[in-house]
Amino acid sequence: MRYGTLVRLEEGCELSTACREKFEGLRSMGMDSCQLIYKPAVYELSHADVIRDAAEAAGIELSAMFCGYYDRNNLWDNQFDLILAGINSPIFGADRIKYLLSAIPFLQRLGVTDMVIHAGFLPNHTHDSGYSLMRAAVALLGTRLKEAGCNLLFETGMESPIALLNLISDCGLDNLYVNLDTANFIIYGYGNPVDAMYTIGSYVRNVHAKDAMPPTMPHSRGKEVPVGTGLVDFERIFDLLYRQGYDRFITIEREIRDAKQEEGIAEALHYLKKIEEKVKVGQ
């Protein structure tokens, strides 16, 4: 497995300095990859050159670009975000699709093939209007990415595993994959990542190693916790990944933004490598 984490570059930062510091920091932690998060108002191709060159100089592979949305019109809840979040939002979806389409040339310039998105809430009912909106949005975005030689990866979360499998199948494109977030199924209460591996595991192309506890109140999300302290069974996850021949990226995610984030990522790296070695011995 190739280990990394998420690298967020803020709009307006001194890009070359920020890249050098962040990528060299990853190498010092023993990592060799990352998912890039960069959401400027307008994607400048020259910025892709700066980021790519800095990553190469530090020996860091950009495994994917996590393309969010420029707006912040969501509440991070399990109630109103069923309408507010994602590319199938009846309120904000169109602008988000335009923004993601604008990122494709930037992705190509970076030399990255994989775009990761939070697609939004996906109903189980395949005749629901929300499902139809998502299918149309994904068909457009996925087709444009395919034309550019790129893939679309769905960050798991606001959908059941079978709903995501249905969507990938119904869109009929061969460049649709899964970014398995091990915690988000638990956080949103839509499933368990071990069970999900049996349903969508063959589509996993990147993994967010994250841990969580489930929601306990109506309309709420569960809580993200340090890796190894929640309900994610990482040993089972790694075993299933190995059985499928997965030998790609493990991208550690710790959602806190304080000084303990780096410490938590380092602890997770140590924990996950021990799990990986244990699974290898048992193969």
C-alpha cells in the first residue's frame, strides 16, 4: 500500500512555499502520496505547474484531486444537506457542475487522472427525482472526464452501498470508481464499510482511512474519532482489499484542524501499517 494524507492548499497562499512545506512535511512523516484539495475561484493552469513540480521534487505522488465546490452552501448535517449538498442539489447543483467541469484542464495539467467528489445525497429509489438528477449530472461530468482521459471517484457517505452500485451501473461509463471513506458510512448512518466492500469493493480506487462513531440523535451525523478508536474494522477492510488485489493508496484523513491533526495522522499511519503487516502474515 502507498500511504498519504490530504493536502489542502488555501486560495491566496504563496503557492510555491506552501507546496514545498507541505510536501516535504509528508516525506518527513514517511508518506509518499497525497490527495490534493485546492478550490480557487478560477483554476489557473500555471498553478498546476507549481504544484506538480513541488510534488515531484519532494517525491510525493498526487494520487487524486479532491474537487469540492467553491460555495459553502451546506450545513454538514444529516437533514438539510440532503437537499443542499452535492451536484444533484436542486438549488446549487448547476453551479457546482460548472465548477467541476472547469477543473478538468487543471487536473490534466497536474498529471492526475482521478477526480474525487462528494456527489451528494443519493436515494435508494432509482425512480426518485433526486436519483435522476444525480444520474444526469454524473453522466455529464463522467463523460467530460472520460474525454480528458480521467476518472470520477465517488467519496462514500450520503448513500447506501447498493444505491452507489446502481448509479455506477446505470450511468454506463467505465471511468466511474469509488473513493472508499471507511468512516462516512458510519457517520451518516447508511452502512458499514466492511459490508460495503462486498457491494462496491471492486470499484475502490482510493481509500480514506478514517474512523467514526454512528449518529445517536435524529438528523445528526456521527462523530469522527482517531483511527483505531471507533467502529471501523480496519483489519477486515485491509483483508478484503488484499483479497481483491488492491495495492494502491491509503489516504489518512483526520478532520480536526488544530495542532493535534498532524499528531493524529502520524499515529494513524503507525496503526495502519501494523494492521497491514498483520493482514499480510495471515494471507
